Amino acid sequence: MTGVEPHVLRYWESLFRELSPAKNRAGKRVYKDSDIQVILTLKDLIQKNKYSSAGARKVLRDQKKTETESKSGTVLSHEVTRDLGRIRVFLDDLLSKI
């Protein structure tokens, strides 16, 4: 469904607490829509944009913080939050190189 190999999903589950699918009685993982969204975000960040695990973790943390604590009282869309998180990580990386 996401195009991510099972061994990569298991690895990401060990690194990112945001990705924690439930298991059914047979022990198979059952992914919710929110899990799929996290997987797609991680795929985009790590595989496409070459973020480190730490960088991706920071983006996810910033997204969650922005979604739950919007100063203006309006919740930003997931896409806007994701883009803002990427920009923040990029600027932090750029600042550390200066």
C-alpha cells in the first residue's frame, strides 16, 4: 500500500513512537489511517528527501506540536505543518553549518 518494505517498517517502528500499529489475534499488524500517514511522511522525509532519523523525528515532533498548540487557535493542515517542519529542519541544519 505504501511501497515500504516490511523490514523498513519494523525498523521505523523501533525508532518512531508515532508509528505503533496494533496487532490482531493472529499477531499481524493492523495499520490505522494515522499510521499510514506517518509511514508516508517518513517515506517522504527519509527515502525521498534523505533526512536522518533524528531529523525525521524532529519534523514529526514539530508537526504534532504545531497541530496541537496552534497559537492562532486554528489548526494547520497536515501538509502545511509538514512543510513548515521541513523548512525548520533545513534552517537548523543551515545554521549549524555557518
